[in-house]
Amino acid sequence: MEESLHFWSKTRPDGEVRSHPLVYHSLDVAAMFELLLSDRFGYWRVFERSFGAPIAAIAPALTALVALHDLGKVAVGFQAKVEQAWPAALLGAWPGRQNRYDHAEGSARLLVEDGHATFLDGIKGASNRRAVHSLLLAIAYHHGKPMDRIANGTPMSVPKFVRAGDAALVATSILAAFDPSPPLPSIDGRSARTLSWLLSGLVSLADWIGSGRDFAFRLPELSPREYWLNVARPTALAAIARLRLEPAQPSIEPGSTGLLEDGWQATPAQHMAVGLPLPDGPLLVMIEDTTGSGKTEAALVLARRMMQQAKGAGIFIALPTTATADAMYSRMAEQYRRLFATGALPSLALAHGRRRLNPLFCDSILPDGDVAEIHDEESVGVICAAFFADDRRKVFLAEVGVGTVDQALLAVLPSRYATLRLAGIASKILIIDEAHAYDAYMQKEVETLLAFHAAAGGSAIVLSATLPRGMKEKYARAFRNLGHDDTVSLDTLSYPLFTTVSANREPVSNPVAPHVGTSRSVKATRLENRDEALSRIAAATRAGACAVYIRNSVDDAIEAWQGLKDEGLEPLLFHARFVMADRLAVEREVLRVFGKHSTRDQRRGRILVATQVVEQSLDLDFDVMASDLAPIDLLIQRAGRLWRHSRGDRPVPGPELLVVSPEPLIDIHKTWAAAAFPRGAYVYRNHAVLWKSAKVLFEAGTIRSPDNLRDLIESVYGAFDVEIPAALTDNADFSEGRESAETSQAKQNVLPLEDGYAGSRNAAWNSDIAIPTRLGEPQTLFRLAHWQDGALIPYATAGASGNSMLAWALSEMSIARRRATGRGAVPTSVEQAALAIERLWREQGDAAVVLPIIDSRLSLLDDRNQTRGASYASQCGLAWEGPG
């Protein structure tokens, strides 16, 4: 047996073979990496662009370097971790377990410190030292984050943790497995740093699979060369087949064929998607069009064309909320396979924190390995290979993914395995829907994501009905030149509009004709107060219309719902303060009564009172709408739910948006918004934007889609100057300062593309502090429970099929921490039972709080440790006792 094979990499407590040689594991991972750079995947294009050389000249040397990713495991500190695997034949008697040792740190030092890696001299080529180190450190730090290269507070020294000659012995043995090849082509420092992010993600993926069950433990019987040729490479091929990792081939269907409903006449946006020129290289296409214009289908047409041109191997659709992601997932389940070749079995994955509550997704997950046994492709519906479903970070490796934008944004924050997310996204056409829905903090994150995506060779599509010009220019700058180009100016104010951005060309704007079905005029009428709104809604519904009242806070929505009930009406209530089971039930009922396929009888006289949860992506259609004043883009979104579908005669003469708003006069008091909306004024805190929204909307008198949408948006957000009252200048200045601070905070939090993976200055890599994807009030997660027969049982037992974990998840609800930090006083027996349950959760890192329902009442503690009472009912959710 070769001496190098005495060193182990993996062990297990039982089994016929209890350890796996380090040399073999190194070659397992190298074989997976070699496949990731092959033409089975599209990553090779990015490497060719970065090195300026063909992949055939890059892959052999880079694969050999990746094979050294775990070289630090030769250290005594690692080998001594398991006495039974200790290489006594080489190192003598077992010395006992050593002080803390990180083998990734050891690998990094062995590969980059001068004088220790002479075995690399024939591989690393003529690139400058820093460029090569950027790549080597991305390889060494393959466990999800770069290290700070400090161990126990002092720099590690190679001679102190590796016995002289051991690293060279193992490295030489590993490298002997490969065919002789030229050294790595030269690469400049900036290109190497940029490439290091993708390289890190691919090495992490290769190591993840190469450490899995596909690669069996082996006795050290084969030479490294024999193992490489006869075991590692064939096993890697089998692994990607079993895991369904190789992307399905895209459909060859032209244009929109198969992507539109049978008999559906393509809209102008969809026609534009068919004929839009697609230059070489990464592309960003921003699509602005009205609600109901078929933007989503246009994006799918465009994405399939991009896939056919090898700009991506699939798609990921990022949405602002869990509810909108679930709705899009259901929509994609019916058509995602049309993006791919006939007979292909691509995976559709769902990415958000509550995806296990989605029955369609859960039912789609194939038992591990069963996908290979499917023979009748035509009978198969939505599927997701188990490998993609068991971890949200791997969702991005599935051919098609749908999820919250937060899951994608974690790729550009210092979160563990961020680069694995980046690698998955890089191979997809990234579709960001409802792109107007983000605050300054999230906008900066989205800009960073677009910059990283372009740098990794990815293409993106951004969708919005109302995207301000300033936001478009920021997205274009980020994508076009890695965030360094300050010269991008998008002067075309036409609407609807396609804007195409690429690295080496000026942005191209393509105006689109409005869709006949969406060209309409919605009258905008100001109402003085809530009572007027309730009166108008009641009158309309008694005439047979269906109506919605959108309020800006949950407590305001509950108050309006109760007011309508007091009038003898039976409204539905929809907001975010339901436990998950009830929220899902309410959402289903809302879609049934007010959705696209609702009937005249279902709709007649029905009322919905809701918060912002109905603004985005839910396909709802109302005859009458009242709304609290909100920023103009959100009012336009809300109005898009008025007369959304063709239904023949309606009980009211025309679409009218009733906006509860104080009059937007110049001479007002600074409490203009707070006096009208004591609660809602804290939801939209820039009262100057509210005032301008009211001013331009009521002066226009109508929302004419698409004719005046651009004018309305730019009058509020920047291109056209609208003077605000002097009383609101302090609020405007404060809001501008807050937005600037949010942007600065995001800049500090996001990963620095230009620094490279291992050069990242973000201290949060080495911190226990979780960096948020979005700012907002801290929340407390509660799980409601009934006290029954001396035990606490989850509120939502129905529908959980006896699954306790699912029942608790369906019983969840989040409340702002300032209003509720924990459980209030309950009987001693109930408190003891709650603490026992929470102890089990804490062991799993789960900080949720049990919230018992005692005699239909809840007891909570606020941030001042004061007890607050509340009630909970499935019809209205949590309602506070006393002032809300």
C-alpha cells in the first residue's frame, strides 16, 4: 500500500470499511468538479471568459488544484481526531486528541504560504501571486465561508501543525492520478477575484456530493491513478445521474409555442418577447407593463429563448412574499415542463421557509433515486428530485425554482454556503417579479445580486408594472459594469417598455403597444374618512357588487371588518395576523370568491376587508374598491384588481378607486397623515410621498392605463418635480436620511464582489449575528396551542395528518416584538407544559414561544414586560383587547 493512503479523510463508527483514505476522497471531489466544468453544465463559459482560454486548457490543471482542497487533513490535529483511524504506520503512537484544528485553514496555509507548496510549481502557471491565491483560497475554504486565517487568536504556522514531508507526500500522490497537462493559463487579479465566488460555490457542491453516500468507503487497495480512472470518475457520473443534477435540455419550440393557453391571443408584451434581439453574453431585460398584460408569460417566452441560446439552463423566479411565491409555484406547476424538451423530467422546487406547508410541493418530492424509474413521462406531473428538496440552498440547482426573493438575496450576504446559492443561480435565468416592491435596503441587495449574477455569466429578467426610472438605472448600472459604471442613463419614458442591458452595449429601449384588454380608465375619488368608505361599500354590495376595502394596518382592517358586521353584512377578513393554517384557508376562500374563475353567484354581494396581502400576484377581481391612501405605485397595483377580467355586465357602471385620504392642500399641518391614519401613518412613514401621491392622483382624476402611469410614478418618485408643503419638509428630509442609512447598511452587509471570496472584508462571515435580507420590526414567533386533557396540543391539528411538527408549523404566527415579546401569565400547569415543549425546541435552535388559548383568550407580554390581553378566532385572527 502506498504510504499516502494511510491518511484518512472520512470515518464512521460501524460498517465493514470504517475509514476512507484522504487521497481517495480528494479524487472523489475532483471527479465531481471535473464534471461541473464539462459541457454537461454551462459553467465552463465563465471560466473561458475569465481566463481568456478554452476550457480544455483550464480544466485539467484546475481540477488538479481542486483535488488538493482537503490537504490540511494531513495534520496531526486532524488525523488524531479518531484513534481507530490514526495512521500509526507513519506517525507512530496515537498522541491523543489535539487542540482545536480547522483543516480548511490548514489547507489554505499549505497551498498559499511560501515554501510549502513546491508541488504546485508545475500547475499554477504564470499568473501573478495574488491572482493564484484568490483561486487557491476559494478551493481551500470550501465549507461555506472564508476564514479569518486566525486560530485560537494567533496565526497558524505550517511547521507546527503538519509534519515535514507529509503534505508533499499526499499532494504528490494525488497529483500522480492525473494525466500530465499544461499549467493553468494566466489570469489577471480582478478576474481571479471575481471568478473566486463561482469557484468556491462549485468546489462546495463538488465536496458536498463527493462526501455523500454515492462515494462508498474504500479499502486502500488501489493506486491513486487506478482509483481515479476506475472508481472516482465513474462514480461521479453515476452520482449526477442519480441526483438528477445534469440539467434537462431546453425545448426547441420557437417563440411562444406551448407557453400560452390554448386559443390565447398573444399580447404585445408577449410578441415583443418573441422578437426581442438577444445579444451575446449576459443580458438584463426589464419589462414594464400593466397588470393583466401577460408579463409573466412574456418572461417565460424570453427565458426559454435565452435557454435555447445557452444563457441559462433553467429559471428561478423570485417574488416578494411567501404567498406570492406559493401562487407562482402553483402557476408554474402547470407549465414549467414546456420550457424543456419533450420527454424531459426537470425538477420544480419551492424556496421559502414554509415550503413544507405547501401540499403540492410536498407531494412532488420523489423518493430518493426513484426518478430514474419513471418510464411514462407523459403521465408525470410536477416533480422535484429529493436532492433539491432537502435543503433550501440546493433549490437553486433544480432546473426551475420559485421562491421568495430573500432566498436569492442570501447569495450576496455573508451566510453560510452563500456561494453555493450563487453557483446555482448563475446557471439560471433569474426572474425578479414585482421588482418595485422593495425598500432602499432591499433595492441595494437586489443591485448586488444582479452584479454578482452578471459576473458569473447569468442573465436576468426584471418585471414590474410600475418601476421608477431611478430604480431602473441603478439595476442597469449594477448589471452592466459590476456596479462601477455611473454613466447609465435611461431617458426613454415610454410605457409599456422593454429595456435591454448588456455589458458592452448601450441599453436599448423598446416601447410596446398597450394590450387592448388592459387599456382602461379607473376613476379616482377621494373619500374623507373610513365611514364614507364603509357606506359606499355597503351600498354597492347591496346592489349585488363584490367589493374590497384595503387598509394599511391589521388593526384598521379588523376595525373596518367589525364595522361592516355591525351593519349586518358578512365580510371576509384577510391579513397577516392569522396562524398559518387559518391564513391558508382564508387565502383559498378569497381566491374562490374573488378569483379569476369565480362565478357571478359566488361574487354577488360579497365583501373582503384586507391589508397589503392582496396587492401582489394574487389574481383577484373586484367590482368596487376602497383603499386607504398609499404610495402611488401601490395604489396602481391595488387598482389593478378592479375589473381585472372580462365579465360582461357588472352591477356598477365602471371601475372606481375610492381613496380614503385627507385633502392634499399646500397649507397643512405636519400631522396631515398621522391625524387621518393614526396607525397606518407608521406603515408608510414618508408622508411627503403620500401627499404627492394624493396630489397627482386626485388632480389627474383617473388612472389611465397605460397612458398616464409613467407620469403618475415619476411625479412622485423623481423625474418630474412636485413641490411639497413646507409642513412636510422635515418628514421628507428624515425619510430621505433613513433611506440613505438603509442603503448604507445594505452596502456594509452585502458581499464585496471586487474583493473576491477569501478577501471579503465582511466581518459577519466570522460572526454569530445573522444578517437580515430585509429590515423591519423584530418579530416574535408564537405557536398557538389549546389546553386539552391536561396537555398542550397545537392549534392546527386538523390537516396535519397526525404530524406533530407540521401541526405546530401550521399554528405559527409572528407579532412585532414591541407588542409581544413572550407569553403572559397562565396557570402553573399550563406554564410547565409550555416550558417543557420549548426546551425541546431550544435544543434544535428554535426560539418560538408557545401561546396557549385559555377560555378563548391569549395573554402576552409586551416590550415593557406589561401583560396584554388578546383574543383569537379563525374568522378575524388575533385582535388586541383595549386600544390596538
